[in-house]
Amino acid sequence: MKYRQVGASDLTVSEIGFGCGGNAGLMVRGDFDEQLVVVERALDLGVTYFDTAPDYGNGLAEENLGKVLKRLEARPVLNSKVEIRARDLDDVAGHVVRSTEATLRRLQVDHLDVLQIHNGPVFGAAPLQGDYYATLGIDHFTGPNGALEGLQSLVQAGKVRYVGFVCRGNDIDPVRQLLDTGVFSMINVSYTMLNPTPGIVCPEGLEVEKDGGAVLDFARDASCGAAAYSVLARGFLTDDSVHGLERHRLARSTAAYGERASGLQQQAAQVQFVARELGISLAQAAFRFVLGHTGVTTALGGFSSLAQLEELSAVSGMGPLPDDLLSRLDRVWRNNFATVRVHS
């Protein structure tokens, strides 16, 4: 396992991180023995960064990870998050503190290495309704009694070492405004071979739902680390998915993505040539692509099984994709994943 420094912080983490989200399902729907085996093997393989959130299983992922780490007597680098909902807007700073204290109890630790705001920043008022969260108005980040105030109070209290937030696309201007504060040490970014725009200016011809605005370059230049999530594009960048095979029993089913599923499978098929040329799996090619960007600190794996962990951990140290394959990927993007002859 290779390691990278988190921005200008004193944290060094594994290139492959351990994601605890609900898509893979292990830390939410798996049983304790399954979780124990996979986490212990991850630690043996040199994985040092674990990413979780209260939203994953309504606290279950944090609780389960805490139990497993206590059994193993292990203390890796821990990241968790805060989700701010409409009911929290009158006291954002207070909610950040209360949510984090609950997270610490579930994880059974006295501090977090990284705490992130799970909402992504936007200009204007926060379009929050009910329990839905995704975006947060920039004023609710930086204004009086805002998220930043809550984060800084936790740092001062020794309950959090470093802070960050999640980028969700179509948000590069408010993201840059937050990065310019110099306060944030780690962002999370969805970065995949199906949407490379967090790493590059959107290629002409490529249509994406959310433009990442080359945010990884801005984060790197601001000495802020970046964790890439959804590297497998919600599980579609795998050989099994391309071939229409069933997912692991713990993973979120393909049916959960409705009509979008067939389009994502077709797009994944158009980039499968990268894996064939390198003699590796499509999932490994997807992680190798992401780790090739110098702005990426760690690529988060959502592991449903021990086999998936072994497969993706092997990518660390493989190095970036060869230039000729990147050029051919660019052709696929510029053709918006239409069927093209990708061979030179």
C-alpha cells in the first residue's frame, strides 16, 4: 500500500480508503462477523483511512465500525460527517456540534481526524426541505452561527483535528470560495471514468449531469486533500455490471437506479477497453484512473466483500493510466459515450 499526505496537514493516509456507505452495504447491512473479517484484512493490507457518516444506515455504519475497531483494538484515521437539514437551519453551528458528539459516541472514540459537512455548498438560500439534504447555502457555511463556526469550535475543543466538506458538482464557484478561506483540509469528490470533470475541464461534446469544474486542481493548489468517492460510478464500473450479472447480496441493487441503470451500463461498456488493454478488471482500471490525478489523496472503496477489498487494494502503486489510453478515453468522452472505434 502506498500513502499520500492530506493537503498541508500532518495526516498521511492510504491511497485506497475504506468507504462505509450504503451502496456497498457491508457496514450497514452486513453482520458483525463479516464486517470484522473485511475490516481486519483492510488493516492488514495497509488501509488507514475510513470514511463514514451518520447518514449511512441512520447511524448504523458508525456504530458498526466503532464496534469492529474496538474488537480489533485498532485506531485508523477516521472521517465522518454532519448532515444539515431544514430543521437545523436556525442553529447550524449547534447542530454541527451535537451531531459530532453523537458520532463520537457511536464510533467510541474521543476525536475525529477529519469532520466534513455532508451538504455541498451553493450560492443563495439553502434549498432544503424536510429530511432531504444535499446542498447548503454559502451563508449557512460562513455566516454567524454557521457550519464553519461549529466546525471551528470542535477543533478548539480537541474533538476534531481537521475539517472539510463534500462537493456535489455544478458548484465550483462556492467551492472555491470555501477553499479560499484556508480552513478546509479535505474535500470529498465524486470522480469517475464516466464523469471526469472534477479532474479536467469538461471535454467538448461530453454531457454530464453535474460538472465538477476541475475542482481537484483547485483543491490541490489550495493545499487541500481530496477523497474520491463513487469511483465505480455507484457500482456500474465493474465487469459484472457490464455483463448484466447480479450484484453482491449486501450491495444496493441495480434496480434502485431505475431507467438510469441501462445508460450507465452502456457507458461503462464504452470504457472497458482500458481494463482489457491493461489486463486488469474494470473496477481496478477505474481506481487506477482516479489515483492518476495528483489532486486525489485517497480513492474510497465501497466494499461488499473480502474479494472486492483484495481486488481494489491491489491497485495502489500501479501508477497512472498510460497516455495513449487517456487519449482514447478522451475520444470516448468527446463522443459522449457513443459507440466509437477506440483502438488506435
